[in-house]
Amino acid sequence: MAASSRAQVLDLYRAMLRESKRFSAYNYRTYAIRRIRDAFRENKNVKDPVEIQTLVNKARRDLGIIRRQCLNDHPKQLNSACAAVEGEAAEAPLCLLPGTAHPLLCPDCGRTRVKVHISHLYSTDKLVIENQEKPRT
Amino acid sequence: MLLRAGWRRAALFVTVAPGPRPTVPSRGLRLSVVDDAPQSAVPTDAAAAPEAEVGLRPLYMDVQATTPLDPRVLDAMLPYLINYYGNPHSRTHAYGWESEAAMEHARQGVARFYKSRKKHVITTQTEHKCVLDSCRSLEAEGFRVTYLPVQKSGIIELKELEAAIQPDTSLVSVMTVNNEIGVKQPIAEIGQICSSRKVYFHTDAAQAVGKIPLDVNDMKIDLMSISGHKIYGPKGVGAIYIRRRPRVRVEPLQSGGGQERGMRSGTVPTPLVVGLGAACEVAQQEMEYDHKRISKLADQLIQKIMKSLPNVVMNGDPEQHYPGCINLSFAYVEGESLLMALKDVALSSGSACTSASLEPSYVLRAIGTDEDLAHSSIRFGIGRFTTEEEVDYTVEKCVQHVKRLREMSPLWEMVQDGIDLKSIKWTQH
């Protein structure tokens, strides 16, 4: 696995800061932005590619955590998340960020917003019976 | 005409922003209407702090009472509340196995602090009882309890401890970091004394775990108490470390199903335990960074307050001190009135469990502060999520209100005129 390039690390940094700004709680938002900045600054002189890859992987995991937690933060946002839509758009999507221009598209990533429950963020394997249903349909 | 119609139509579509005041009585803490946009409830980073408006929440500076849940901890807990809901004691199916695996993994996380191979951790739901109350009930059962006095700095005298150990002493219990004044006791030395005299050593490390390095082997600790909600973990869970070699025999408080090797019966709450493990793991990683930041903020707070106000006393030893817990006494100002004046900052004087009573804190009395200074003490708590802006705002408001309250105080007037308050003979009618 090739080590992450400088561009990838910077992209990750920007993505993390962008996601952190969406926390609605003041303390979480300021902590996340500050910690991310300090952590990337602290590690900017690391040269060992293996260590760099470990740090990048950890950062990716933390980015996932921030994404999920931003949705949990504002209870209304729980019901709406960006999803790549295969096929037709979902019915009755709700835009819950006031001030957004288009009610159907997310301002950040441009994908269609769909209704999502918290359990979608922490998905698990299907049950055995769900595999058996497929051949019938 | 067209313009007016346009305005009316526009007015219909405008969402009612802060909205009508909530009519439900909310106990003095006004909550913002649910329809609000997710804006920060506290003055933004860039702007200077305005007056607190209706519907905004106060700043949180009471981390010794409890801490907010770290988002990483919540993220670790949620799968066990949503999908992986098995009972960890079910041995016969995958739901139980995965739950048990999570519980054991969390145990490793908690045990991580100890750097020792002698791990024996029990997870339990600890109710918050003052150790003193427990000692009092032990006395009722027939034990003898010696309450060691502390010096003015809040640290116990080691020679007194040595002198107090008798042939039938079974347990020494000393708090690692005090929750009211933040004083760190010399745990390593105490552990040394206890192990040489073959006495069990228990320490209540609720405020210290994850904040200062603790090694149970170096410090010769036999029993250690940990509280989940003091280290940015969930409320309702705690742990006790019980040393295995040399074996510490413990009798169960809760008997029944025989869980946790018979020491604490009852189903182990997997989501809470996973949260505790995650909190300890995060704390281990962040300890150095947090300690540096908190020390810096604490220094700033103390320097600014001391510079702007005279007659401020910091309770507790300045050297052996955990920086995140600052207890200041403002002379000639009543503590409760200052707390009420600082209504946009969540502070406390003394500990949460004694805040209902009107007595001054027994800790301050034990370190020998005067009665009037004990009544005017405030505890500032700085934690992982506290920002510099919050500290600045708190300092500003504190200085402003102390000055205002002192203006109103006749005692302060007398002091300004040079009268020594101790020399006054108050008349009795």
C-alpha cells in the first residue's frame, strides 16, 4: 500500500475541519477544530511512511466518528442525511438546515437528502432470514 | 400596492426566529426553542462576549461535578445500544459472545492505565457516597475509624499516618485528587508506608484517573475507585481495581447471580462498560495534551483574577495541585450571592453532593480556613472542552460581580477605612 501523499493528507485535514464545523454544541465544535489543528501541526514533521499511514488511518476513523456524531448532535438532523441515491430519488426528503437554498439537495456535497434513522449510522450484518427472502422477490 | 402584497407574502414565509417565550416554567434556565437553527449558545469565538440573552445556556465550568460525554465515547457506545444488545452473561449465542467480548475489551481499556499484569478489575455501578459517610456506618458496625487531619495545604502529614497505623489496622483510604480543592496527595509515599506495614491501601481516584499518570505498582495501590462520568464517560458506571497479588479479599455488597466472580452480582451493563473503556482509552491518549492545555488555562485564570482583585485566596497547596480544579475564596463577598450573580456560568462552591446543605464545606474547614472565607469560596473547573474564550468570559464576569458586591458590603467599607475586623466587638441585643 503506497503511503498517503501530501495532497491526501491535506484533503483529509480540510474534510475533518469542515465536518467539525457542523457540530451544533459549542464545546464539541471548538474542541474538535482545535484538536485537529494541533494534532496535524504536531505530526507535520513525521517522515516514516508506516507511521504516517497509521496516523492517516486513525484520522479517517475519527472523521467517520465526527460525521456520525454531527448527525446525532442536532436531533432533527437525525432524520435527514446525505445519501448516494441509486435509482429514483427517495420520497419526501426533508431539508432541516434552515437557510439552505434547495430543499432536496445537500449544500455540502450536492447529493439528495433522504430520511435516515440513527441505526443506519451503525449498521450491522443482515440476519439469516434476510438472505432467504431474496430468491422469492 | 404590489410591493405591500409582496411584503405580506414574504412575511408569511419568514420563520419565526427566536419565537415566543416558552410559557412552560423551566426552573430559571430558559431553553431555546427547538426550531432554532443550530447556532452556538455562547458568544462566538470572534466576537466579544455580549450580555447573556434570553434563551442562551450558561457556560459549563463545573467539571468536578460531572463531565460532558466525549463524542468518541458516545460513538463507541451507540452500536451496543442499537444493534449489539445481547446480555454478556449469555453463553450460548453470538449476541452474548459479542457483548462479552466488548466488556472484556473495555476492561483491558480501563486496566490500560495500570501498566501491570496483575489486573483484576470489577465493573460496577457505584453510587456516589462520601467516604466519610461510609466510615460513619462502619463505626456503627463496630469498627474504629481514625480521621487523619490535613495540614493547611490540604496534604496529610506522613508522620501522623505512620503513627496512626496500629497492629489491627486493616485499610487506609486516601483520595488521590480532592474534588473540592484539587490537592494531590502523596500517593506513592503513602503506598510505601502501607505496604511496609502490611495494610491495604485504597484510593478514591475518581478525579485523578485519566488526568494524572497513575501506576498501581509504583504507588503500591491495592484498591482503586474509578468513576465513569468524571472522565468524559457515561453516567451510571464505575469500576474498582482490586489487586490480585498479594490477594485482596473482598466481600460482595450485592449478592445474587454470582456475576463478576461473585464480587458484584447483577447483569453488567454492556453499553455503559464499553463507554467507560472507550473513555479511559481516549483519556490515555489525550492525557498529556489535556494536562498542558488545562495548566495553561488555569494559570491564565488565576493570574487574571489575582491581578484584578485584591484579597483573593486560593485554597489548597499551589504545588501539589491538579490544575483543573481551582478553589478561590473572595474575601468580604458571600459565595452564594456570587454564584447567583454569575448566572451565565455554571459554577459551584464546594461539591455537588454538599450543595444542598447550607454548611460551609467540611474540606475547607479541615484545611483551617476562617469561617467567613469558607463561605465565600467558589470552585472553577476546567476540563478538556473548556475554551480560552469561556475562561476569559468567566474571569471578566467574576471580577465585575465581585467588585459590585464588595461595593455593597459594609465590611469592605470598614476594611478600606483601615479597621481590623477581628478587633470589632459585635454587640448582642
